[in-house]
Amino acid sequence: MKQLEVSIMGQSYLLACPEGGEAALSRAVAAVDAEMCAIRDAGKVRARERIAVLAALNLAYQLSHAPSPSAVAPAAPQGAGSDAVPDLHSLVARLDQALASDGNLI
């Protein structure tokens, strides 16, 4: 098992990685980092733990709405009016509304 040093939101982590899985792990790290940085940069949440939870929820939601690998139909091009985008915006809006009423964000 190989170890890979990565950075997520400016913090370094040493992760175990199976041989040949470096590219997949790097893509996963990049997705988590981008999601966490986007939430942090929006300025509504400061606590690293809350940012991580929201990022995990966003990524899990995106995965749950991704076409399955066994789907026969070809994937639609990005921006082609996918129903998942409005659903994702709705989920983020509901999360923002719930967090706005929480006075313990810091």
C-alpha cells in the first residue's frame, strides 16, 4: 500500500493508497478540496468540521444523482439542462437556511 501526501483546504494529510489508485485518489482529493474551499469562501460557515460535513453532503448528493456506470444511455453533456442541478441548488438553499438560524457557527 502506497502513501500519498495531499492537501485539503491548506492542511496536509498522509493517505494510504492502493498501487495504481493514485489518479483516482487525487481526483477525489481535488473534489473534496474544491467543495470545502467553495463553502469556506462563501463566508457563511467558518468551522472546519461544519465545512467538512456540508462538503460531504454535497458530494454524496452529487454521487447519488450521477448516472450509474451500467447505464446504457450516453451521458448528457454538461450544462444540458440536467435535473440534478436545480435539485442541488435547492438542497444548498435549504442547508443555507438551516445554518442561518444556527448561532453557533464559529
